[in-house]
Amino acid sequence: MQRILFLLLFFSATLMAQPTYQPSPANLQSRAEFRDMKFGIFLHWGIYSVFGQGEWYMSVDSIQQNEYAKAAGAFYPAGFDADEWVRHFKEAGAKYICFTSRHHDGFSMWHTRQSAYNIVDATPFRRDILKELADACHRQGMRLHLYYSLVDWGRPDYPLGQSGTGCGKDVSKADYDHYFDFMKAQLTELLTEYGPIGAIWLDGEWDHADETPAFDWRLEELYSLIHRLQPACLVANNHHHENRPGEDIQCFERDVPGESKGGYEGQAGVSQVLPLETCQTMNFSWGYKVSDIWYRSVEELRTLRDNTNAKGANLLLNIGPRPDGRLPETALDRLHQL
């Protein structure tokens, strides 16, 4: 009995001694600055804009990855002007931008060395979109956040989850350790080659929430990598449940904190410690969708912004740029009126 008691005390002490996340002074300062920003712009842009069917087109319509990837050959956003984009956002009162560096389709919007499936190597445009946007943000004093998907509908090493099931993935080639190393290498590029990054905004944990709830994403390792490479960089994870150690922002998708009207049953209660952020679309879609011409009125958007801010949260308002690199006229009109 004494031996059992000793072992219990030993293991309890060991568990209590495990290190917990302690945000750095730079991180805490970044959190305080983020709380005061109130308004940001979300940008969902990738080769999915070529189809004009939204960012989930590949999964929803079960497009084979090798056919979907051919859209890269038609992606030539000649109208893209990073400085003009940032100028529009600043005039609308936005204090930061969150840009989709890589969405669930797996296409990288920067010149990554980890895969040729990227904006420079796979398209005739051959320009590093993210580099131009990051430079414009730094020149104009705009904080830059980067969305990064944990999911990949095309790469065979990413274990098939509940989305992208009809895209032709060979499940026998799943190797999460290999895929995890790929993600770490990509995040290292983003955090060492594009200047100060305000936050990494992760998305996709829900992909293994139902069928494989015990799936180990090894998120603590990702969080540690991010905080080590840029101590002031905040970590956000769009998972709709209680925050874990290592996360610095609480996200609410299509929801004002505390209202739970966005349709996400697992949406977490409101943190009393972390800064809060609500992301919402101007119309129905995140990525460009040619048929989605309904937009919220200026009055609705102002009410949404004011209600979100009143709950202590920033509003991250989304725009889906067109495949030619220009921002939709209706979205610009709404921004100007805001």
C-alpha cells in the first residue's frame, strides 16, 4: 500500500511539474494591441477563385485533385495591386489583414520550397502574392495575420478526414508525421521570410472531430514553433471549442461572442482572459462566388461591427477577391461607406 501511495504521489508531482504555456512579454503586448484594433479584413483568395464557386468547391463538388490543380495554369491576377488593397482597407478603418496563405485545397499563395504547388511555380503569374502583400502592409503600417489550413484535400500524406472525401485521395499513403513536418517547414518559411506576422490563424481541426476524435494533431508542437520563431506572434485556432494552452486569441466564426447563433453547436463560451475575434462574410461566401451577389447593407455591417466591439471583440470582415486580382466592386463600396 505504501508503495502504491508513493507511486501516486510521484506521478502527481510529475504531472504538476509539466511546463504550461507562459506567454512572453512580447506576446502579452501583442494581445493588448490586438484588443484595441476593433476591425480587420479577412481575405479568402486562391486558385479556387478561377472557378467562381467559393473556396470549398473542390470538396463540395468532389473534384479530382489532379483536375482541380489545372486551374493554377489559368490563374493570372493581372489586376492585383497590394498597395491599392491595403490603401482601401486603411481608408475603411481596418487595423489588420488576415490573408489565406494556404486553404484546404492545398495551394500555397507564396513561393514555398516545400511544394511546387504554389503561386510562383505553378501559375503563369509567377509572382509571390504574399511577399507583395506583406511588403505593402509593412510600408503602410498595416498588421498582417496569416490564415493557414491544417487540412489538405490533395496531398496523399494528409490523413483523410470528413471533408474532401471525393477528391481522389489514396488513403493508403496517409502519413501524418510526414505531413506534420511539411506544415512545420511551411510555417517556418512564413515566420522567417515575410517580416513581422501578427498572428497565425489555424483552421481545420474540425476535420477529424467526428470520425476520428482521438486524432492527434500535435498542436502544442506547432504552437511552440510559432512562439519560438516570433514571440510576439499570436496563435488563433478556429476550432469552436474551449481554448487550449498556447492559443492567444479566441475565434468566433459567424457569431458575436456569447450569442451562439452561427450554427456551431460546439462554439465555446467567452474567454475572460484572451482577446476575442468574430469573423463574418459580407455576403454568403468566403471565397469569390460569381453567383453570390447578395451583400449585407452598410447599416447591417455597421450594426454587426458595433455589436461585436461592444462584446469586447474585433470584427474580421471577409472579402473574396476576384480571379483577376481585383476586389469586388460591391465589397469596395461597402468599405468606403463604412
